[in-house]
Amino acid sequence: MKLNQRRIDEVIQGISDGLTKEAACQLVGISRATFYNWLSQGEDDAAAGRRTLKRQLFERIPVAEIECEKWHLSNIRKGAKRDWRASGWYLERTRHERYGRRFVQPEQEESSDELRVIG
């Protein structure tokens, strides 16, 4: 399969809309192996200063992921104006060390093979 501008645009749109890279490729009909091969070649092209379609794909993916994240953050902020839980959800997931849920393991009693008869 050959990479072209249409395929790049469709994959990037899918990622911007929230799809994983793999799902966006599947939607367009690109195999996982081909996609990651293109990305690897695009990274090499970027390092060498070559302007290729593979480099364009490689460089546009992080931007698409950030656009998706930005949209969701904006949506959470809008929701937080009406309900504090949206802000709590955001803090819990993005600043887990400080605001994440902490689970304390209850101390477990040592088990014994002793049989107790009650009654």
C-alpha cells in the first residue's frame, strides 16, 4: 500500500477525533505493520531533513493527539462549571500523585489450620 495525502489526512482526522492510531489505520485500511513502518521511516526522514509524506505523517500525529486532548480538557472545564465532579475527575486522572484515590490494604490475619466449632 502506498502512502498518499488522503490517507495521511484520514488517519490524522481519526486521531484528532479520539481514535487510537491503530483504530484510525484500521478505518482507513492500513495494516498495523505498514503504519509503524511508515512512522519509523518518517522519523528517519525528519532526522535527515528530508521532506516526505512519511515525515509529514510522523510529525502530524503528536499534534492530532494534542488536539484531541485539548478538546476533552475544554469539555471537562465546561462541565466543571456546572458540577465540581468534573474538576475532581480531571485532577484525579492528571495529577494522580496528589489527587488520586488511595487504597489502603486491610491487614490480613494469618490463617491457621485450626478448626473451631461454634455452637
